[in-house]
Amino acid sequence: MEEKYDFENMKGRKNPYASKLKQQITIKVETDILEYFQSRSKETGIPCQQLINLYLRDCVVSNRKPVLTWVS
């Protein structure tokens, strides 16, 4: 590693990873769903929030559609 870094040339340049940044949201999930991900988190050592994000990413990549069943 260098002792000093010169960031003067970085002024005005856009972050190339900006499209990959995360956006904070607030959602309500049922208790059993949260407990499920929390238990998987303890098993895997992956933080719960990251685990949920990984699962949602897998849904996007796989183009997975939710299965909706209506009970009357």
C-alpha cells in the first residue's frame, strides 16, 4: 500500500458502481418469514439482511414469479 493517495484527479468523475448501489426501504414482513431468515442467518453466518437480499437477487436472476393461491 502507498502511504498517500492522490484523489485530485477524481473530481467530477461519476462513480462507476453507482448503478449497483443499494436503496434503503422499509417493508413489513410476517413474523414467521423474518424468523425463517434469522435462523438461516445463524446457520450460515450470513447477516439476515444480506441473506434476504441474496434470495431476492436469485429471484430476479431466475425470473421467478410468485405463486399466488387465493383461499375463499
